[in-house]
Amino acid sequence: MAYRIGLGVDFHKLEENREFWLGGVKIPHYKGAIGQSDADVLLHAICDALLGALCLGDIGEHFPDTDMSYKNIDSKILLRKTYQLIKTAGYSVVNIDSTICLELPKIKPYVSAMQKVISGILEVTEKDISIKATTTEKMGFAGREEGLMAHASVLLIRKND
Ligand SMILES: [Zn+2]
């Protein structure tokens, strides 16, 4: 089978006085996501989409939050490790589409920096990494700025060997 599709979804809580990392980029904001790692919701959704495409389980199995070596870890390291699994299985990334659901901050000014970081790790061009954002019209946990969510879809292709 030449192509495989994957889907990833992730959620994190937002709290004050915490660094806000999104798409591998540090964004100035009065709140940041909390979690065992740097809580980068977009990179986690992408990791899950990559793993899902090859039926390799999920990010929690590969990088358990009970493992203290992942405490405050840069999620770019998790994405690199996940991509290694994909490469080892003989696949490469075609493209990724993603949407982040959050009320604030506006992420548009940071999208090209995120595309650069993610495309660099996954060995594709910036145009292969789509990053969109939406609010929830002030509804629910995202609308109340209690948390945020990211969805990612990925298409993989088997490398010629
Ligand atoms: Zn996460």
C-alpha cells in the first residue's frame, strides 16, 4: 500500500505563568499549556497523526507521562523521535493539515515560524505543513481560555526502495 492517512487530536489545559509553546514556537501570552512535556498541543496532535497513519499506537504509549525523563521535554524531540519511527517503517510525509482551536492569542503572526520548524523536522517544504486556527465563538473550555485543542491529518507515502 503506497499511501497511509493519519489523524491526531490533542488537548491541554491553559494556566497563567506558564510558557506557551505551540508548533515548536514560543509565543508570548499571559497563559501557557500545562502537561508533562512543554505541552505543545499542535506537535502532539501531529505525532499522534503520524503514529496513527502506520497503526503504531499513540503518543502516550511511546512517551508515557509517567516517565520522568519526559518532564518539561521539548516536544520537537518527541516529533523527531516519532518521525524516526515513520522513516524506519519506510515512509515519508506527503503533507499535513492542522487546525488549532483556541480563543487567544492570535496565532497568525507565528504560523510561518511553526511551518519552518515542523517542515524542517519532517523533511518536507513549508507549503506541505498547513496550520489553521479557529476560535469556538467563546463557547466551551476553549472559549473560556481554560484550554486549547489541535487536530492534525497526515498523509504518508511509502518510499521507493
Ligand atoms: Zn499533548
